[in-house]
Amino acid sequence: MASAIFLLALLGGCASEPPVRISAYSASGGDFATAGVKTYALQSSNVEPQGDGAASAASARWLDDVLAAKGLRQAPPNSADYLVKLAYATRPQAVRVRAECTGAPESACDDVVPQKEWFGRKHYVHALTVQFVQRSSGALSYQVSATHADRDPAGGAALRSLMNCAFADFPMHNAERREVAHCD
């Protein structure tokens, strides 16, 4: 009986999904201000797989939808309050990445600790980072990152979910980190 309970506990641990990790950074040391109508222009998008224009276009549409729901309005790049940079990638979990944070302290750049891979089943890390850069000064104002590990090597399905997680409580407080079970 005890061995059956142990086996069920072991299988239950294997079946559980790791949490989504979300971290935020505000350059001013305070909270990122979105009071009033703020405008943005999507400056760049780096979405894997490289060269997939459809994936980049879809991610830009999703980002536009999320930001509109949060009260931000799209504007031409020469008049927008913020230039927004979007980056998304999927990598094997066993590969460690030292994130370049462009003005954010290293502690704001989240990474997922590798888990032991049982029975040869690989895990993949899906990472989303969205940066808001002040158009007038070029300074980083706000960055939000979300990461999640699962067994999907393509990772296309995780992008929208990670975007929902990153903007669920937008804007988060400076240097805030949290873990959530999932975002829909």
C-alpha cells in the first residue's frame, strides 16, 4: 500500500506543470505610469522562429489588443510616448541563457532553473519580454518578462498565454516577481 501511494505521489509530481514566472522592472525606481492616455508604437519584434513573418504579425496584433485593453493607444513612432520592443523565444531548458537586460538590473531578468529530465523527456523554456522605451529620451521605462517551461518544442501556443500573464496586472510594481499556475 505504501509503495502504491509513493508511486502515485511520484506520478503526480511529474504531471504537474511548473508555474509561469513573471517579473517587472521600472527604470525610475517607482511605478511605471500609465495614467491618462498614453501612446505607443511597436518599435521592433523579435519572435522565433526567425523569419516567420506570420508569427511576428500575430504577436504584434496580440500585443496591440492587450495594450488597447489596458488603455494605451497606438500612434506613429515619431509622436508616441513609448516605443515598445517585443521579444519571444523558445529554447531547451538544459541550455542556460544569460539575458541582456538593456538598462534593467540582472535581477529583473528572469530565467528558469533546469529541472532533472526524467525518462529522456526534454523541457523547453518559452520566454517573453516586452520593454517600454521613452521615445523622447530613449530610456527604458518599464520591462515585463514572463517565462514558462513545458514539453512543447515549438512554443507557438505559449506566446499568447505568456502575454496574458505579463499584462494581467499591468503595470506591476517595480522589481515585483510572481509565479502563477497558468494564464488564460
